[in-house]
Amino acid sequence: MRYKGMIPLLFVMIAALLSVPLSAQTVDDFNRTSLGSNWTADPEYVLVSNTLDNSATTASWGYLAVYNAVANPTSVAFTWAASPLCDTEGANSGAIALYLDAQSVTANGYAVMRRYGTLDLHPVINGVMDRATSLFSATPTQANPAPGSTIKVIPSTDASGHHFDFYINNVFDARLTDAAKRYGNASTLYSGVILYGSRTNNIDNFTVTMSTTSTLTVTSPNGGETWYAGSHHNITWTSTNFTDNVAIELSTDGGSTFSTVIAASAPNTGTYDWTVTTFPTLPKNSCRIRVSSATNTTPRDVSNSNFTIGQAQIPTVTAPNGGEIWIANTARNITWSGFTSANVRIRYRIRDIDPWTDITSSTANDGTYEWTVPAQFTETAKIKVSDPAEILESDENDAYFSISAYAKLTVADASGGVGTTGNVVYLWMNNQINIRGIFFDLVDNANYLTAERVNAVGRASGFTVSSNETRTRLRVAMVHMSGQVIPTGNGVIAQINYATDGSATVGTHSTMTLENVTISDANGKLVSPQLVSGNFYYVRMGNVTGIDGVVNADDLNVMRDLVLKRRAPTGDELMAGDMDHDGDIDLFDYMAVFNIVYPSGI
């Protein structure tokens, strides 16, 4: 007889040695006349025939009963009473309340309710279940509760949220999750029941289980992953009945030794942002993580199987990577590889002297991002991808790419003498698709130019031209009456002859701007163009030296050198010496200047 009292103690010792989780279970069978001090409940809750009854006659979810005898339960259950104390409707008109933040009928927390074919997680706010709000809904797998059925909820928490596993008659039904962890974040939490008023829905055998052992469980990396050296990943774990700091260690020999300390003492939050350790020799294929109490050897847990630490990847922007022509207002995919951060930042600039502009400050590191290309035309664009803080890694495309348009219209610079006629301005088009029609205004801001005629030339030969000039604005329409198009390419499409006003000042210029431009493709679809303005310079034609504003033998000598290609003309020389406006200085231009210098011949 003297050994009888040792048996329970011996069982506890053996269970501890074998790491068998122990738990304490409390059952309230309501076999008494009053609810008692273990409950904090709305006054409508009474005991009837050894069951808990909500005696309210008002239909409402505002009746909360909190079981205050056990805090932080690891499971909660009750049994629907047998008929006639509970009917089918009653067995679907109640909920288990969990993660309640106070021993009060105005507590906040969650309610898990199985009502016929739906299982929902509802908020409990000031003691009232908000039936209209479902934080999470799951499809049940078991038959509906009935009188005599036992329902149970096992709550748990990890880095991904609060979880509630629901059981009917000890068979798993479904899981509910609040990833936002809206409630239940206090250190001491309670459970209870909410029974709908004015129903036949008594319950019996309210049961709470409280674990008496502390546990830590590694959830990631847990085996099979490949994490690259220098990358950022979250080590995650769950814990029960343990709130102290944890130590986090790394093994590279399958768990035989843990020689790398990642964190000697980290808060027990369930997640740790780890910059993956690098080693002189990689990959390491037999890695495991151990999480344990920072002050004791237990509790602790190790990854279930090996994961790999791989060679650090080189971050690379793969598109655009140089030489591409991307069309404004179209969607193109920016791509990259080798980045190890969870998210990346993407920026662009159109010139090297410009600051970087965010395309996105943070997006998932999945290797691709769809970008609507802006109408910022350039041949020197760059893309930069980095980690969001631009601290760890970044890369730019290797060479410039261009942002262009399906059609680019350019007013070529031109020149002419003051008070002259027949001065030529050319309009160029660089188009990536076939063009059917063009409509534009060409504006002379200084109002010294008067259009004499407009001709379709070059790549637009055969197009019909209509034009009209009002003060500084020349309005032009170009279309081929037989439906022909300007094919893909680059070159002159229009020649405009201007007369210059005699009041213009030599040495000044007019800016010629394209406005109100409409371009249609071969199918009649509108095309957004890139527009480039030009200048018309007022010069004394033939005065290539620019000295004294008079054309003389010195100008003729310069013209001779340019015609003989002894050197290339400067911009000013080309403006003044291109007498026939064909874009170069040739023998015709030399003879025109000769006639100015020697008007009567020799």
C-alpha cells in the first residue's frame, strides 16, 4: 500500500523522459443548481436539468458566458443536450467563444459557429457575436450537428495567423483562419459559449483542455527548400505554453552539430528575418534549423529534414537590357533574375543626369513586372532593379534602350534669307507601322513665314494634300485616295515652301511646332505620335563666313573648300550655304554664291 501514491508521480516522470505532452482537462457537467463563480455570464444563462440553458425569450446573439476557471485553453468543447432540451435547430444555433480578452460579458474575441452547411469565424465585440461579419468561412466535411453531438475547437497561432480547427464528434470538420490576428493577442485569454436566444439549444459537459508542457515547432525551413546565401528568408516556428526568448541555430551536417548561431536570444514572435549565412564552399545540402529556449535546452525543435543553402545568385536585369525600342503607352514586361530579396524595387530614368523615378517601390520578386511605358521619348533610357531599400543588391540594364512611338514626326531645321521666297522646310516621319493618313498643324511662333505650297514627297509620294494657313498656323491633311500607305521606315514625307517676311532679323529664328496631330494606321486606328519641333533660321544666304553680313570672295573661298569636301560644314555654314535647300553644299550652291559675288560675270 505504501507504493500506491508513487504511481502517478512515476507516470509523470516517464512521460517527461519520453517527451510525451501532458494535458489537464476540466469538464463542467452542470450537475448543480446554480452556475457558480467559475462562470461570468449574462443573467439569462441558468442551469436546467443538469444542462446550461439560455433562458432568454429574445432572439439575439448578444448572450455571452465566459468560463473563467481556466485561462489559455488548448481546446474547448461542449455537447449539445439530448432531446427535448435541444432540437435540430438548437444544435445549429450556438457557438464556441475563444481568445476572449477578459473575464467579462463585454469581452472581445472570436466565435466559431457551425450552422447547418456553413462554418464561420465571427468577431465577438463587446460580448456580442457579429453574425453579419464572417472573418473566414470554410466548407464543412461532416454531417450537421444534432442533439447529442459534441463539437470541439482547437485554437493555435503561428506566423500566418490565428487558426481554429473544428471537430464534430472528434472527427475533423474544417479549419478557420484569421491571418490578420484581429483579436486574441493578449497574454491571458479565455473561452466560453454564445447560445442564440429563444431557441431550444441547451448544452452539457463544457470541456477545456490545458497543456502542461511547453513546445516549440520549426515550420520553415522544414526540409526540401533551397535558400541562397545572402538572401532574406523568414525562419518560422510555433510555440505552446512558452513565451521566453528563443535561440536559433544552423546545422550543415544534417543536425549532428549546430555550430552556427543565427540568434542567441530572439523574441518568441514565431518569425525571424534571416540573411542566409554564406560559406566558402557552397552549396550546403544538409542544413537544418534548431529553435530552442534561449536559457534552457528545452523546449526545442529541429527542421524535419534537410534543406539547401545555395550559391549566391548574381542579380541581373534581363529586359530591357539595351538596344530595345519600346513604344510609349504600350505594356511591356520588365524581367530580372538572381535577386534574393522577397520583394524588389523598380525604377527608370530617361537620361543619366536625371534622378531615378519609381515604377514600383515594392513588388514580389517573381522575375517579371508589366509596365505601361510612359510617353517620355528618349534613346538613353535605363531600368534599375534593387531590393526595396537598395541596400543589398541592384542591377541596371547593360546599355540604353529607347522609348519611342509608332510614328515620330520631325520638323527638320531649315534656313532662308530675309524677304525671300521658295524656302523649303521638310517634315520627316519614322514609323514602326504602316500609316494611312496624317493631319497636323505647323505653327511658326514668330509669324515671319508664309506658306506658299505643300507637297507630298519622298515616302508619301502620291498622297493627296490639302492645306490652309491662318496667321501663324498652317493646317495640313495628307491621305492617299486609293488607300495606299506610308510603309514602315524613316524619311521625308512633306515639303513645305515658305516665303520669309522682310522684317525678320538676320541671326534670329522661328520655332516651328507640330500641334493637333492625328495619325491613323492602315486599319484606321489612331496612333499616338512623338513630335519633334524644328527651327527656321534667318540668315543672309551665301554669307557662310558670317562676317559683316555681306557675301564676298571670302564666302566663295569657304564654299569652294566645302564643295571639295576638304572639311565638313558647320551648322551655321550649312544654313547659309545650302542655297537649294537640299541638305548639303554642292557645286550648285557654289555657283549660286558665285553669282551673288559676281552678278555681272567676269
